[in-house]
Amino acid sequence: MLDFIKRRLKSDKGAIDKILVTLLLVVIGVAGVMGLNTWMDTQKNKMTVKADETIDTVIK
């Protein structure tokens, strides 16, 4: 199986370029998802704090 993949890569022109571009896009995608997740967690925490403050203000 691995030999087939190696032969296939050697026979295709620009195969390494396609692999590198694909890996680059995967890395960018993963970094984007991680950044979005971090941003959403921060926003959620801010909303929770603001809601707690508002509830405390209304109760007092």
C-alpha cells in the first residue's frame, strides 16, 4: 500500500506541491478553529460575568 502511494507520488507532476498546499490549508484550518473556539470561550465568560452582575444588581 505504501509502495503504491510512493509510486503514485513520483509519477504525478507537482504532487509534492499539492501535498504541501493541502497541509498548509489543514494547518490554517486548525488554527482558525482553535482561534474561534478561544474567542467564543472569552465571549461566553464575559456574558456570564455581565449576567451575574446584572442579576446581583436587580436582587439588591
